[in-house]
Amino acid sequence: MPRITTPDGIALHYEECGEGTPILFIHEFGGNHESWEPQLRHFSRRHRCITYAARGYPPSDVPTDVEQYSQAIAVVDAIAVLDALSIARAHFVGLSMGGFATVHFGLRHPDRALSLTVAGAGYGCEKEHEEYFRGVSLEVADRFEKDGARAFAPVYGEGASRVQFQNKDPRGWREFADRLATHSDIGAALTMRGVQARRPSFWDLEAELKVMDVPTLVIVGDEDDHCLQPGIFLKKTIPACGLSIFPKTGHTLNLEEPGWFNLFLAEFIAQVEAGRWLKRDPRALPGQVMRTR
């Protein structure tokens, strides 16, 4: 079982396949390293694909101190994976919790990122819902800790932005829910408390995002309500950012619509590698409706 060790001594399980320009896939809270299987099968044909189980997600180590979980530590862990595999730069692809890690990686280590794909990221960012999100995150943490992942997985898996996946692809959703049921009870609880409930809003990072030059693709489902406005905010704020919105789609983007996800990601990476994913043309003035002179 391949493992790397982080600077604070946590062992992380990782998997890799394929050859070529590296792509690092970072999973969401409700998933794990196995959640990227449709992408690894597709992109490993021409890329070196790497994914890993975040701390708190077996077979990676599960620290029992909440202070060993944070947004900043998630970035350190991603760097540790690259360093252990002697990868200087990679394309980063993250979903939800992994999307937040991808954004923060671009802010802290832009020299190590060829591109950033930020999918389904935004929960807790909207200032009017910030306190609600923190409160419900702590409630979810309590449920994982007290009831256990196996009992709570069916409840969490039928959230407002998960039922789209269930309706379209019951077998795929069942695989997702069954995988969620295997999560560490304490690992899930501490991840929710240490990472999810304490991370900053994108709006708090506006000044930094405005000067982040890493090519970025944001992908959001149109029924993933609390990621829509954050996605638009990232599009308007990051200089070289594109936005794709999948119709009739919820939060579990890469599994719910793997064909679309792979298509848009492949085109994005191709444009980046060709040097054609550019900053927005300064003539494209947001306040202009039509030019009159």
C-alpha cells in the first residue's frame, strides 16, 4: 500500500497511474480517493494521475486532535504528496472540500500549479449563510461522531444537492453512499470541525484572488445552490478564470456527470498546455452592455 508521510508525521495513502503531465485529484468531504475513478481511468491515458486519501480518511492515518485538521494543513498535505513523488508542478483538480484546498494551493504555491480546477466549491462562503453553515457543520460532525458513518451516511447522502445524482444514477449514487458509510467516524467529525467549519470565505480572500494568475476553471452544478454564487464570484475575481455550469446537476459533479466533467477538464488542460487559457480581455468591460463609440 503506497503511503507518504506529511511534515507532522501523518501517513497518507495515495494511488497513481499513467504517464505524462501530472494531475493531482483532491477529493470532497463526502468522498475519498476512490471517488476519482472515472477521471483516473480517462486521464491516465495521457497524464500521470495521482489521488490520495486526505488525513482522517482510511487507509490514511486518522489523527485524533482537531488541531491536526485545517485548511492550511490540507495545502501542506498536497505539497507533501507532490514532494514525495518528485513532482515539481501539476494540474490540480478538486471537488468541494478538495476545491477549497485547490484554491488555497493556488494562493500559497502558484509556482507549483500548472492549473486549478475548482468544482462544486462554495459551501459556507456566502456571507448571509456563513453562520448557518458553521452551525450545521458542527451538527453534522456530532452526528458522525455519535451515530457513526454507517448510520448517518444515508441521511447525509440524500442532501439537497445529492438527490440529483440519486435520481439520475441510482447505482452510482449507491456506490457513493456505501463508500461514505465506510468513513472513519472520528475522522469525518474532526474534518468537519477543523477544516469545513473554520475555513475562510472566498469573499475574505478577494484581494489575494485578484492577483492570482494561475489558469483556473470553476465548475458548478445549477442545482448546487450554495456553490452557484461563490462560483460566479471566483469567475469575476480570478484574472484567468472560466466558469462552466452543468444543467440539472447537483454537488457530486465528477460522478454525476463524468462525461461532461472529463470533456470540460480535458479541453481546459489542453488550452492551458497550449498557452491559450488567457486572462480576460480588458476590453470585455463587465459594466458595458453595447459599445456606442
